[in-house]
Amino acid sequence: MAPCIVLSFDDGPNVVTTPKMLDILEQAHVTASFFVVGKNIAGNEALLQRMAKDGMEIGNHTWSHMDLTKLTPAQIRDELIKTQLAVQAAGAPLPTLFRPPYGAVDDVVVGSAGLQTALWNEDPKDWKVANSATLQQIILASAKPGGVIDLHDIHQVTVDAMASTILSLKGSGYQFVTVSQLQNSKARPGNAPFYGYKSDMFRHHN
Ligand code: ZN
């Protein structure tokens, strides 16, 4: 079975860059996971509907992108529930996963969230890469089966890198899946944890 890899995009939706990313994914016929920030949804409801229609997974990246480990359980729940409601009101399926901003997570966050924690295991730091060719090199150098790549659909450089990066990954035989599909995949390596904060691979990665 083909090795699986996940493109995950955080911090959107963004009215300028997110549609471009969706165009690229659509043209390449690949799926991805988008972890959206609740307060960015207003005015971008059609983008969430398009994500759902295009087969993208939509995850919860909190309402205002705060470090959840600095909040009370009630505040943590508020950050996540407001985003759940905004996704639903936009006409997209309710997320089952959340990604804590900065990867900041502890037992209180996990116990309060009511959603499964979805971190990552490949961190190209696209937010500080100056050009798309460099970003592509970084992504390809660290790509591995079962990889969950942390990217951001709010950066033009990431948009610019993605078409050729996808082409290269396809050339290496990768199949693109969502975080949830990877979680459920029988194809993932037997004891390579990719998911959940108890995993060393993911914990405090940022
Ligand atoms: Zn983020």
C-alpha cells in the first residue's frame, strides 16, 4: 500500500491565500486538513463550505489562537466551542479534532477540550522561510511515511511552494490523506505514533 502523508494547514481561513491553496489542492486531486481559527471564519463561510465540498478535513484551531495552557478550563472550552459553532454555522461539518496553538498542551487542556488533540511530526516552519524553493526543499527533506506536515495556508510562500511540492511527493509514491484518515489507516507504520499529545513524537514539538 502507498505510504501516506498529511498536509495540514493552520491559522486560516484567509480570504486571499486560502482560495489559492484550495485551487492547488483541487487541481492536484489531493486532500488535506485545515485547522481553522474561529475568529477568521466570519466573511469566509464560503471557503469552509468549499473545503467540505472538496473533501478537506476541517479541524478546530481555537477561536483566538491563544496558548491554551495559560487559560482556565472554562476559557479553554469557550475557545473551542465558539469555533465549533462557527464552523457549523458556516455550513461545514463539526470538527472532531483540535490543534492547540503553538502545540501548547497539557493534561488540563486535553481534559477540558472534548476533542481529540491533533499535533504534527514534521515542522518545516513555513512562517519563517523566505522563498518557496527553500520551503519545498525543507518539506521534501523531512517527508516520511505517516508524516503530518505542519503548514499555514495564510502565507503566500506556502501557496507558492505547494504545487511543485505535491508533485514531488507524488513522484515519491506518497498518497495524501487527512489527519483522521491517517489515524484510521491500516497503512501507517505499526508503532509510529503520529497523533495525540502523549506521544513523544508530537509532544512539545513546537
Ligand atoms: Zn496556529
